[in-house]
Amino acid sequence: MKMSKRLAATVGVAAALSLGTAGVVVAAGAQGKGPASVLSSLVQDGTLTQEQADKVAAKLKERRDQMMAVRKDRLQQMQAVVSKVLGKSTADIQKERAAGKSLAQIAGDKKDELAKAMVEQITSQVDQAVKDGKLTAEQATKVKQNANSRVEKMLNNTGQPGGRQGFGAGKRGGAQGGQG
């Protein structure tokens, strides 16, 4: 194998790792393959050794697990906000959601209060992400600019695909609609 091909592959893998799982997943998704399939083909063509592919796979799994933990934490924080504003338990709200009600329907005359609290929660989470160095100020501004419309979607959604009835935005799932 040519040295330039190996160097390009190494740089590509390093770039993907530095960008998190999104780089590899997007690249793999464009080809209709998952990360494991892409790594396997890179081992088969000699671009990576099996040891290198295993390290990349382990890092991708570690990053995915971290992102899922953050997402779960954010969802739980948002659920706590919703429960507090509505004066209902998370379980009771989830039952109503499972019955096909939107958060706006559940909130009734508390809808505006709930919307405000949810936007404040998103803003707080974004500010913490900036403080932690996970978002730039520019990225934070974009998220905050979209917070009201995202909350409106969360409030009006009546369910999630696959029968999951959480507090989230429905089609995108989770309280942050994909923020991780």
C-alpha cells in the first residue's frame, strides 16, 4: 500500500475522531454503511490494521455512550422542569403522552408558563455547554435563536415514532430534539 494512502486514511480517521462520531457516521451513511462496515472495509483493503480499527471502534463506542449519557441527563432535567411546572409526576405525564396527548394539551392554561420554563432550561443547558467548552458562543447563539420554535414543536407533538411517548420533540426524540 502506498504511504500517501495510509497517511490519508490516518488523517481521515483522526479528523473523524476529533469531530466525534458524526464524521464517521455521516461518511458511512452517505455510502449506506455503518461505521463497523466502513472500518471492516478499511481493514480488508489494508488502509487500517485490525488493531487500529478496533481502537477507532472503541473510541466511537465510548463517544456514543458519553453522548447518550448527556442526552439522557438533559432529558431528565427537562422532565423535571415539566413535572414541576405542571405539578404532575413524570410517570403521570408519560401516561397522558402515551394516550396521545401533547404537552400543550396536558399543560392546559399553564402552556405559556411551561414554554417559558422549557426555553429557560434549554438556555441553561446551552450556557453550561459553552462554559464546559462543548459549544462555541456562535453555536450557542444559533441554538438559543431556535429554542422557542423547538419548544413549540415539543409542546404540540402528540407522540414519537415506534410508540415511545416521552417528553421530547417526537420525530427527533429527546427533550433537545437531537442535541447531545
